[in-house]
Amino acid sequence: MKKYISLAAGLVLFAVSACTSSTPVAENANPTKSAAPSTTASEKPPEKSKDAVTPEAKTSEKSETTSANSWQDYKSSTGKFSVQLPSKPQEQSQEQKTNVGTIKLNMVIAEASESGFFVGYADFPNKIANPADVQKGLGESVKGSVANLKGVIKSEKEYMLGDVPCRDFEATGKVQTTDVSMRGRFCLAGNRLYQVFALGAADKIAAADVDRFIKSFKIEK
């Protein structure tokens, strides 16, 4: 399972780089380091998202869902999001150099059923200059992540999570000799890029778990 964690960290970083390299920012943006401290878990359960929908999963019928008792609510006051995770998460942060400055990336990672569930977020120096470029940037982030996995995008679509533009996607690829499935949602709220996705062996990742994970993700204001 550790191979998925290290790989996912690389995918998240690549997505940040892809978004910033292809998406223009406001001309008065001054590259600065994002000062986002580590997130903390909370006992407060997230509200159920009425808007969230995800593409249908094409995973094997052999997939087994994680025990309902193992799921837990996670809330990040710094990241301004809440989500349900199938196990106790790990928290990590890294800095990534981009064409708009050094970006601090924060990640929350949980494991279950030989799969990984990831939420990453990073703040850019300023908002996207042209709203019409938001979906283009999100599309490049998806493309960059999947390409780094040497995979193929099976489906993707624009989506609005409340008033926040997002992009849902499903992809397949390989990790060493293992066929893997990747499904998630990337969102851009102001100048913050959120990356929510699950990654695991195609014949073992549970569609119901992925649905629950993605549908539970909510951006707090």
C-alpha cells in the first residue's frame, strides 16, 4: 500500500505544477510562499453534500467495501474542508516550485481495502485571472496527474460543487505490474486547488467506498 501513497504524492504535486503552468494568474500576483499549517482532525461530522455526484465506477464485482464502523469524519479548519475517510489519516506537507512561486501542498491520506484515499490542497498567489480559464486549468491538472501515472482518462466532466467549479474524472493506469483505477474530483475555490481522489488495484478498489469518499467531500466557508 505504501507504493500508492508515494505515487499519489507525486500525482498531487504534478497536478499543482500542471495547473499553474497552463493557467494564467492575475498580472499583479506576487509569488509568495503559502503559509498553511498542518490540518487537524475534528469530531464534528461533515454535512452531507446534496450536490456531489461522481462518474460510475467500473471496478470489479469482487471489490469489497470497507466496514461501516471504520469510517470516520475528518475536518480541516485550515484547509476549510470536511470529508469521510475509511481509516485514520496521515497528514503530510511539501513545497513545490512553480512558475508563480513556491507553493505549499498539504495532503491527507487514508488507506483501506488495499487502496488509498487522498485529499490535497494548495494555495496560489492569486485567483485565476479569467474565470473561463478555470476549467482549462482543472483539465490540465487531471491530465497531468493521469499522465504521470502513465494512464488513460476514461471519462471526465465539469461539475459545480455549490458555487465552486470542479472537474470529475475516472482513469486507469499501471503501478509497476498492477492495473490500477483512479477516480476523483479536482476543484478550484478562489486561489485554492483541491484534489480529491482514490487510487487502488482495479480488481480490488471498492466502488461504494470511492463513492462515499468523494460524495462526502465538502468545502467549508
